[in-house]
Amino acid sequence: MNEEKMTDEEIFADARVKAEAGDAGTQCFIGQCYFNGKGVKKDASEGIKWYLKSADGGFTPAMNNLGICYASGTGVKRDVFEAEKWYNKAARLGDAIAMSNLGSLYLEESELGMDPEKAFGLFKKAAEMGLVQAWHNIGVCYDEGDGVEENPVEAAKWFRKAAEKGFAHSEYNLGLCYRDGYGLKTDLNEARKWLKKAAVHGCNEAQELLKEDNLGKE
């Protein structure tokens, strides 16, 4: 028997009942609906309200979302200290994405004093939990010497680890490693392979490089 597919509005209405009954995960979902305008008129302030309800219920993805909102000034006034607070709450509860985001905050925000060593430590914790974004971030740290001594071999190793999971920017960086002989032996065929993968996965830098560089030609 074919069941009629529910509309976004019907899904939202059903979820709202569950959210109002106190389900923290569904409250976060309602917040996302308000931010994305899915099943309801887009309203960032309502989205923030529901993220706060969800976070108060201990749901770490909502805490992470609040961190993102404060870091970017989406739906709220930009405040890196509030972003740090929410990322830290989620990270302390074991949320790997929040750990990685908090690490990025410590690398990028001078207002927080910039702490590359702390950032690298957070990336390592998230990486141990299997977060692919953190694997990439570790590669970048080894590449740029942020919080750890620069090490091309380690950088290429971590880029490969993330690239093999389809992470576009690691695919791009691994392609550059092969092109330039950075941390591994130069291999233009491998460089082309990884740059093409990155381009397919939406990496604009890889797409541009393949247009301009003879690596993009067979």
C-alpha cells in the first residue's frame, strides 16, 4: 500500500507537538526548520528560541548550532565569547563537532587570545572520535605549524585519511601534496586523481586549478 507523502508543513506540525512536549531533539529540529524556512516561514529569532530550549534539555547538537550562530552572527548579534561558551558546553559533553568548531575558534579569533596548542588538542580529541573534519584540521595544523611543529609527512597522512572519506578540501590538499612533492613523492597522476575527486565534490579551488593547469588535461 502506498502511503501519501507528508508535506513539509505536516512534518513541521507533527514535530511541533513533540517539541512542545519537551523532546530536546525535536526542539532542535524545529529550530532548524525556522532557520531554513522548511514547513514554516523562515524566522531566525524563533530558530534561536528553539535551539535554546533544546540546549537547556542537554541536546549537544543544539548547543553546537548556537555556537555557530554566535560565531557567524546568524539570528543573533555576533559574539565569539558566547560562541565559545556554547561550543565548550557541547564539547564537555563529548560532542566531536563542537570540539572541532571550538578548536577552529581558538585558531581564528584574536578576541579569544588565539591558542593554537589548545586548538590542536581539541582537533585530536575530535579525531579520535572519528570526525573527518578534525582529521582535515589536523592536516592543516601540521601543514601550517599551528599548535604543533610543521611536518609535511604528517600533513599528507592526515589529508589522505580525510580524503579517503570523501572530504573535498582534503582531497584538494592531497592533490597538491602529490603535485608539489610535499610530504610524499611527486606523482602527477595521483595529483590529477585527487584534484578531480575534490572538484566533483564541489571544491572550487580544485575546479579552478583543473581549468588553468595542465594537470586537468589528459
